[in-house]
Amino acid sequence: FDRREKSLLAMLIFGIVIAFNLQSCKIYSFTGANLSPDVKSVTIDLLDNRAASAPASYAQIFTEKLKLKMVTEANLKQVNADGDLHFSGYVTAYNVSALAPTAQVQTGVNRLNITVHIEFVNATDEKDKWGQDFTRYAEFPATELLSNRESQLIEEINKQLVDDIINKALVKW
């Protein structure tokens, strides 16, 4: 073997060793999730809407956002029942609060707060289950009506909530 062939052979062996070591433990993804190779599917139940002031479609919008993220970024197959991972829950709060009073004793900023309660079960690991509330918010000027910005604020909050849930369930942060 000449020097070049030895170098190529060494790189090939190194690559095989690395691939074998990664495959023998867990599956790692670019999202930071580490899943057991046994986890292939996810069931996400439609959240109940228990927040009186939430729009009627909010629970559906949130559930679809969570499903999309799990399927596209965690590479899991969405199934209607008996998934390896199971998410369920409900919307507990959806409200606007006033912040930052001005000199005229008016509110300068309003905050839309959303809280969801999520129950998680990993069917492949009986110890990996939990229930937790997740809360996020977005602020908007008090001079604007919530209805003018609501869909944008919901999108912003949902992204943060879904990231928090995935980090708790899959990344284990």
C-alpha cells in the first residue's frame, strides 16, 4: 500500500467505527433529540380547550402545530392510537394582561398568555412519563386590538410552546 491508500483505509475504518458506535446507542438528530431506536411512532390527541377565553379553534391549531413538528423534525410516524410516544392534554389559560403603565395611568403594553397542560408517556420506557404545564406569552401595544394581531401572536407563542414540549420530551432539557 502506498501512503494515499493507507490514509484512505484508515479513514474508512474510522468512519465504520464511528457509525457502529452511534448506531449501538441511541438515535441522534439535528434537533438534539435522542430517541431509542424502538421509538418509531407518535400519537398526539386533540387537546381539550378548558380556557374560556380561547378562540374555539385554538386547541386544534396548537395540536396540529405539535403534530407537524413531531413528524417533520423528530421523524416519527403519526398514528391515531398506540404510538410509541403519546401526548395528550388541555389548554388551561388564554388571557390578556396589562403591563407597563404610562404616565397617564394607561397601559402601554398588553401580554397574551397561553398555558397548556401536557401529559407525556413513552411506551418503550415505563419510567419516561410526566405531566407539566407550559406557559408562554407575547406582548403587543395596548393601542392595538388583540383581534388585529391575535393570529400572529398565537403563531409566535405556539412555536415556543411546542419547542418547550419537545425539549422536555425528547431532548430531556
